[in-house]
Amino acid sequence: MSVKPLDKVPSAVTEIDAAYAVPNSLSWSGTRADVRELMLSGLSFWVAVETAGKAQVLHDKFSLLALIRMLGSAIYWEALDSTPWMRYVPLNYFKAAFDRLQEASLTRPPEHWDPLPTRSAANDGDFMTYDPKDFEDSEQDDDDDETYSKPARKRRRLLKAQVSPSSSGGKRSRKSSPSSRGSGINKKTRRDSQSPGQGAERPPKFALKTMTPADTYADEPGDGSTWRHFGIMVQRYSSQTLGFPNYTPARIENKDIHARWDPFEYLDLLDTRPWEVMWENRVDTLVFFCYRDLTPDMIRGLSWIINFMERWMREYWERGHWVTMTIVFYFRQDPRFLALTEKRQKEVLNLYNDRKARSTAFNKAKEELICKLRKLHGYDDEIWFEAGLWVVPENPCDWIWRHPAQQISLQEQLEELDILEPARTQWATRSSDTCFLEVAPSDLRDQVLTKHERAENRLPEPTPASASDVACR
């Protein structure tokens, strides 16, 4: 009797739970597809690795779509001989995978098919490579699932709005150049062309490529599914909150993203506490609604939101400036690391775990706040079009660093980024109100408040949480 793949494999665990089970020195997005599928069926990470490494019939554990994708990856990356279980896969599935590789609609190479990790190479004390999609609250849509359809919405809602063409994160092709946001910002020294990892022996997978002209500008997003952003191939999310940048590095660009990562300069940038600048320059009035339009319950809810914003301002900033952190074990031999105090070294080594813990707490607190707000009399999701009420974007807003050879400091990159894409700062770096007005529906734009009306409808200042509001803090 022939062994066939399953039509659909039921998941024993969620993708989020499976991702958290990956050792800290590895990542969910970097885990080979067969191991991921086995983990979703209920196996632990190392049992899944051991199972995937054996010469045995395994294709009956995967869905047909997953199997075809995996075979295509192994064919493309010439890894069939190093994947023992594929010896038992019938030839007709290989033919289907090969035909899929030849399709004109395949716009980028298949997922990498790397050797399986070994226990000796994985050190749980090191960092995990973090892909923004590794720990999302909701599962990603499968572009190849033709049976999937999104539920119809009665009206547009901000929190889970579909992408509009104008929210792709870039209006024009822009050249790389230093910029200034104001005399109050202290410039950091320019990035050394040898950084990141200056003086440290870099593993081949983190080797920095020679800079090319494509690294010096960002393409204008077109009709295609991918484009180049400072030399890195990016693609759109399946959906993104209206107004926020909608591009993320394609998975095949992971190596180049990792090579640009510099934990030392990033930590120096964090020392400037840019989220506090974002807070101080926030929109502090209502723009579309007057207090007389709101119920007493909803006015009380505004205080909850402002308190939440102040409490989590750093996490808002990080989600709007999402950097891909990678394992940093080789940085420990970097002269810059050795010159640090023990306390500072721990801060470098804890960058990933610290952000992960805070991000998890932030997401949980956000859901609690939304749940509580929706119980208020007079609540409507349209309140989130108010520019002064910060929105958590559905997907992280990736910050793609420039090639180090350009010698542009992170501070300078940040200033230019925030001016060009002010949604990242919740409109704190806006040049005019147009940027957030054009995101709002026309009926709200028609009732925009005058300057005088805004002055009479200032948002509340943050206050200590009362006993009943503890859940929101």
C-alpha cells in the first residue's frame, strides 16, 4: 500500500507555543520546515530534529502543500542527498515540486534548506534570531490556501484594517543622506565601515557583503510582490494597520540583515531614550471628536488609554522601529565587548531576552485594555483614528539598517526614517497634519476640529491608576 501525505495536518500545538519551544540560540523562522511541521504535530524541538534526520518514511506526516514546498526547497538548494527521509518520497511528488519551481509566479527562491542543528552547536544561553513573525498574536494567512476567505466587515476598523495601497511604507525612491530633526538631538558618531563586529571573527553566515549601489537607496514600491529597500529585498505583509509602514525583509535576506546588526550601537541608541522624545512630541488634543460627542464612560476610557501609552511608550517605539536581533556569541570576542563593564556586557547579552519579555507583557496588556474599552458604553473603534491615541500596529514596522560602509550612524538613520514615515512615532515627527488626516475615513475628515476647537479638547494627562484601572497599567 502506498504511503501518501495528508490532505491537511491538524496542529497539536499553536505556532506561538512551538516557536517558544525553540532553543534560544535558534529561531522559529530559521528552523527547517520539516522540523517546524513535526513540532506543530506535538514533538519537542530535539525529538523533531532527530526524527527529521533519520532515514525513514516521513512524508505521510506532512500536508501535501507542505511536502511540495519542502521538496522544492531541497531541490533548489541541492540538499536532497543530505535529507534521508526524502529517499522514500514517491517520484510524482518530486515532479510536482519541480514543476512548481518552474512556475512564472514564483518570484523569489524557496525557503532555505539548511543542515539540521546539533545539540553541541546550540547554546541556550545565546540569543535567538528574532523574526517579527515568530511571536505574533495571530497566525499568518497562507497565500496558497485558496479556500481561505476573510470574514466580511460591516465597516472599516482601525485595529485590523486591510492595507491600502498608500500605506506601503514609502511614497518615493529615496537616496541615502544624513538628516536632521532638530538642534536638540545629539548626533552619534558615524558607523565604522568595518562594524558590526569590528575585530571579531565573524561566522561565514554573518559575513558582511560588499556594498553595492542598490544599498544606497530605497525603491518605490510597485505592483510587484517584492522590491529593494537599501539593498534588502522586502515584501508586503498580508495585512497591516492603516497608515503604518507595510514591508518586511524577505526570508532569503536573513543573512544580510544579520550581518548589519550591531548590538553595541543599538544599545547606545537606546541610552538616548527616543521613546521619551516621541512621548513629549505626541499629538495632545482630540482631532475629530469633541468631549461633548463622547459618553462619560468613553471620556473615562481616554484616561485609561493615555495611562497605557505612558506606561508602555518604549514598547510602542520598539514595535514601530523593529530590528531583527541575531545571535551574538561571536561578539564576545569583539574588543568593544571586552572593553565594557560587566554590567554593560550583561545589557548587550540581554538585549533580545529583555525585549521579548517586555513585548509579551505589552501584547497581553494591550488585549486587556481593548477588552475593557469595548465594554464601555459609547465605545467605537473609530476613536482610534484620533492621532493622539496611540495604535499598536498589527505587524511590527521593520527598521532596515543601512550598509555599514555608508558610515551613517543609527541616530541619523532614525531621524530620517521618522521624518519619512511618521506613523512609526505615532505622528510625533509629522511635518503637518496631512499624514494622519489622509488615513481617516472621509466622514471623519469632514468633521476635523479647528485649531481653536482642538485647544478646548485636550487629551487628559496621565494619572496614577486607580484600583479599578490596575489591569490597564
